[in-house]
Amino acid sequence: MANPGYGKRGAPRQSPRRADDFAHLPRREAVIAAYIDRLPDGAAIDAKTLAKCLPDYGQMACATALRRLSEAGHLRRVREHLITEDGARWVTRTFFSRMARGEDWWAAFVRGDDAPEPRPAAVPTAAAPARTPAYDALASLGRTDPRMTLSAADCARLEPLAAAWLARDADPARLVRALTSGLPVQVHSPAALARTRLEAKLPPEPVPEPRAEITISRLLECTDCGRPGPPTALPGGLCRPCRGEADLAPPGGIDVHAWAERLRAAARDAKG
């Protein structure tokens, strides 16, 4: 979990989960999106944390995947000014949408309309749905201990139980350890044993974080570098430099005259 008040937030007006929610994405992005989708609000979903929880992907791969999920309309980093019992503060949250949302939808959300009409971004159709983190964890049991090797049919039948587990404990490695540690010498039915352990060792529901706060304003933040700005300056959730475009506007808090001199110096260097 992220520090209190930070971390993942689900975007409003989500559609029910479906097996093909992220079928339009490349496999890596689809796996990471499905994992994020099942995390509770307040979970840390920065690249470093994702890399620790998803051993198949490193930190750079997770950072690239977050950028592509932002460009595809599933994710935006939002800076919110809150009034809490302890006073006013700015926090950064990452809003995640199971549906791919268009630029107009995100702009309306940042303006404070928490229930804009869903306007899915145009995405290509993929041939096959991606496997979920729950399925992948079950499929990996045999690599950890051959006695717990499951068939594809076994993984499909047990997937809802494993998904329920990951919704409460978002670390697949802990699920794998719970299903493979302390095994008997002979395992006659790996699927039956996995089902028994999934049901008997299911973690408790996470305790919701008490909150007494009011959001009074929002800004988007660049998914790559965290630079704040209005939605019109961050299409795809990315600022101009992170999109590879020239940055001609001074960021907030920078002296305009100093910024202009910096641009003039860059022009002189280019001529040289």
C-alpha cells in the first residue's frame, strides 16, 4: 500500500470486469493492467513497486508499461489539493480505468465532474484475451514444486479463487508460497489441494482507510516525469518533453525571464 492518501484510485463509472478487458493491449501491458485493476484503492502502483510484485517484469519495463497504459487511456496521474483534519496538502494519485477513456473524458474528470459519460478511446481489436495474474500464479506452481503442477483446465477452474486472494493480498509470490510450502511427500491431487488451501488460507479483507478529506482542485501530472499541468497540455497523460516535443512554455514556479534566456541560449547553441 502507498502512504495514506496516495496510490491507486479507481476511475468512476467502471464497467463490470470481463475476461477481454485488456485484450487490445500488448501482452505485458495487458498483464500489468489486469494486475492493477484488481488492486484495492490506495495500493502503490509506481514502477518500482510493480517490479517487486511482478517478478517477470523489471522496473524499466513497468515504467514503459505505465506510460503506454496512459497513452491508451487507462491511466492518469492526478495532483489533488485536499483539505483534511491536519490541514491542506497536495497529494498525487494514479486514477485507473478498466475502460480506455478519451481525452475529453479525462479532461472532464480533472475539472471535477466525477461522472462524465464514458467515451472509450479508439483501440485496435486483438486476437485473444491476455491471461490474468491469478492464472499466471497458478500456472507457475509446477515450476516452484513439480508436485503442484496444474493443467490448463485446473488453472481456469481455480482462477476465481486465486483472483479473490490477490484482491486481498496483491503479491502473487505470497500466494505461490502458500500453495507450495509444507507439502506432503506425495500429492495425489494438486488441484484439490490448491482449492483447499485457497479457501482455508484466504487473507482477510483489507481494513478500509478512514478518510475525512475534501478535494478542492486537481491538476494532471505527466505519467513519466510528474510535471503538473492542465489536461490540454498533457495529451495521453504525457508532457511535451516526454512526448519528444520541444518544450516552449515555462513550468509552474519558474521565472519567466530566466526561462526566456534559457530558450535564447538553446537557440544560439543550435545555430553554433
